[in-house]
Amino acid sequence: MKLFANLILAAGGLSLLGACSSSNDNGSTTRVLAEDAGTAIQALDSGETLTAQEGANSSLQVDYATGETSFRDTDFQIRKNADGEMTFLVDGVEQAFVAGDRSDDYTYNDGTTYLWSASGTLADAIDDPDAPNYSQVWGYYTRALTEDGNGDTHGYAVVGTETSSDALADMPAATYSGRGRIDALPATGYVNNDTSRTRINGSVGLTADFGAATISGLINDVTVVRPGAAETGVAGTATMMETSIEGNGFSGAIEADSTLQTNLGLGASGSTTYSGRFYGEAAEEASGTISMDATLDGSAHNGAGFFRTTKDTP
């Protein structure tokens, strides 16, 4: 299995947290199918609103006044606005950007709200009509959801044009390669990302047996960026445990081996889960989110992350 670039994990004793979306194409009126809309950018250009389906949005609430972080269950949607830039909604609260809000090749920043493309440049995500991607990963911070202004909602959401559920069963088994990431924030004592966030990256490989309706994977080439430190490689791997494909979705547990647990300072309890979907007419991509609740370097952490993979060439 070919593997490459950036994801990740947690300790043993993992439990299944996420749930996949409806098992049929009529179960969610917000699904956009690749067979109807083409690639993600083609769908956006045609006026579609892309919605992160159940299990495709992992988010954390940060309270700066208390230094506490917690999981938040949010709804995420994104569309192209009249200015040709992006408008995203979290729990129905709209954040619209203009061209002047582009702070670099990846990020919108209006001073209080941030949106960045975690699966390529903004040009790849919204400007290039020939961009081949069916799934997109968006990272976001927004204060619009906090009444007192003391907190942010941090998250990763996956949107795109999905594979028809009915088409999957007849497809041959396939492997996928890509990358992923998790941002781990302390449950208490959070100050800011520079001093408090641990970011873990890794290579992701998935194997989907569509006939058996199962999927599993492996995370390796792990790196970690601890607060105030440079990125370093760590030995060990994590297994994305085999789970069922239900409709077009899947959810399962991630288990780190003992070497990775030691090198990341993962405690013996906690849970890390992955939840994803297939995108493209022929399931060309498998992408999703990760949630982590674990002890990291001796203290409780909450983590939100993503993975994005593309089908390997036979």
C-alpha cells in the first residue's frame, strides 16, 4: 500500500464514538452526488451548498476565560458567494469573506474568524475550475457562536460530492493513500495555540473491500509539533480498525501501538475515532474527520482532526 504525508491517534481502550450518515441516498437531502454535480469546485461554481454530513465535522469549544476546552457538536456548510469567495456557516451562523480577507494562499482571516483550506490552496479549492478534487477539508475558528466573546469554536469539516451508495457494492477492492492531522488541545489550562496546542501529523493508508462492505487503515510516518517546539518524527504506528461501510459512510476506532503510545506520551485510557465517506463517481477519494479524547504528555487533551485520501492507481 502506498502511503504518504500528514495524521493520527490515541491510546488503547478506544471506543467507537462517531456514527455514519444514512445508508441510502434519500436519507439526507443535503447530500450532493458526484454523478450529478461533478467535482467539488464544479458543484460550488454551479451554486451548490456543500454540507458536512454526519461524522464529517470534528470541532472543539475553547473558553479563554477558564482555559477549558470541550467537544462541540456543530453543523457546517460552505458555498461560494457573489464575490467569488467563500461563505461558511456553523450552526447556521454565516461568515462571509471577500477577496481582501485572503491572508495567504490557504487562509481567510477577517480579524476574528478564520477559514483555511486544509487539503490544498484556496486556488485548488475554489479558483481552478479544473481542480480534480471531489472532497475538501476546511479548518475554521469562529467566535460568532460564543455570546460572551471569550471563546472560539475550532474545527475541521469535510465536504464534497459523494459517491452514490448503490454504486459501492459493485466496485472492486481498492487502496487509498493520503494524509491527516489532529490538533490536540488541553482540556484545562489552554492559553493559545502557540503555547498550548500539540499537532500530530501522519501518513494514512486505507483498504476498502466494497464487496464485504469493510474498511480499515494504517497511520505511519508520524510527526508531532509540541507547544514551542519544532516538528519531530516519532516511531510507531496506529491502526484504523476494520469497520463496516454502511451506505456511503463508515466509523471506527483508532488504536496506537505501544511504541507510538510511549513516544507521544499517550495514557492507557481514552479514545480516538475516525469517521468518513467516499467521494467521486467511482469512490476516487475517502475522507473524513478524527476525534480524540486522551491523556497526552500527562494531561487530558481533546483533539479534532481530519484525513483525506485518494485511490491508488492499480
